[in-house]
Amino acid sequence: MYRETNWALRPGRAEDVEPMAELRAEVMREDLVRLGRYDEHRVRRRFRDGFSPAHTSVIELDGALVGCVTVRPYEDGEGLYLEHFYLAPEAQGRGLGTAVLRGLLDRADEAGVPVRLVVLQGSAARRLYEREGFRPESEDPVDVLMVREARTVTGPRRPAAGR
């Protein structure tokens, strides 16, 4: 678990779109190249086209933008859809992604709703999602749709994520 307290989530703002589009391009490049799907313009455009400050949180470490995550109502109204969860390479591998995800999942559990997401085939991020209870719901040669059902909130809670 990420034990440091020097990270925070803040609401997304319209001016965050370009730094986050660049972060997406950097973080997804290796997987998209491996899958034969990397296009340097499309990877940024897809983020810009779907960007919603109202549903996006910026992950800051020591006050600097190091990531983002978007949580929207799922298309059928049953639960939440997690997308655009990116961490800068220098912020990866230290438990920050786990801490952020657990905080989001705790809120979904309190609301009693499932969370869905799509991860690229072969992405290292899939291990994080599986550790936190996500299971494949469907897949194709590029994407895996995963779901995590709400857990009953009883007993002691995990330590609070973020500050």
C-alpha cells in the first residue's frame, strides 16, 4: 500500500485535458504498439473527445500532476465505469495506483454498485485490477471488459486513501 501522504485527488478542470492526453499517449504507447494499434494522433484525440472534467480526478504527487482517473455512471445505469486511469511512469510501482483504486472501490461499495472497466489485452494493469477483485466479463483480441461486484461494507475499513 502506498503509505506516503503526499498525494491527493483533485477535481479535473478543462485545462487538464492536454497534459492528460499526453500522459495517456506516454502510458499506453507500449501496449498499443504491441497490439499494432498505436497512432500518435488518435491516442490523444480519443482522450480529448471523451474528456469530462465533471467525472475526472487528477492524481497529484507533491502537488504535481502524475495521473488521472475518470469514473462515470455505466451506460445501462447499473454501476460505475472506470476509465482513463493513468499514472506517469515515475509514479508507478510504488502502490499509488492501488491506493487510488481502493479509494474509488470503497465508494462504490458504500453505494452498493458494481464497477466496470476495459483493459488492453496483455496490459500489466490487469494484475492490479484482478488483485482488487475484478473478473473478465467479455473480451476480444484487443480489449478485456472487467467487472467488480460491490462488496458488503462490514467490520473495520481499510485505511483511508489519499488525504
